Amino acid sequence: MATTLTSKGQVTVPKPVRDHLGIGPGSRVAFRMADDGSIVLEKDEGSRPKSRFAKAIGSAGPGMSTDELMLLLRGEPE
């Protein structure tokens, strides 16, 4: 598969490659040089920060006011 480099140094990762890696918008990828000199594109597993919604799982519960819940989801200090 081939793709074209833009003037900004960007490329579109072909859909079959995105599907294989399990990546989508917002996913991070890493480039690594293999022993044979080729470049390998990998999904960067460890560096994607959790969304504010993922961080809220288990934090909201009965008795929490709407305002408290909105502050939690917005990530704003209380």
C-alpha cells in the first residue's frame, strides 16, 4: 500500500492498516527502526491519556448532585 506525504509531513494511514492496528481518530502511533533498517508503525499503547469520561467511571454515584457530576465530567476543580 502506498500513500502520499503532504507538505506538512502528514500521511493518511490506509484503512486496512488502521483496522489491523486497532487505531482511529485520536490514537497514538509509534515509529520504530527495525534491525534491517525498515521502519515499523505500531500502536502506542501506553501514552494515550484516559478521557475525562473514562476517569469518571466509578466516581459518580447516588447522592451526587448534577452540579457535582458536571464538574467531574468537565475536569474542573471544585
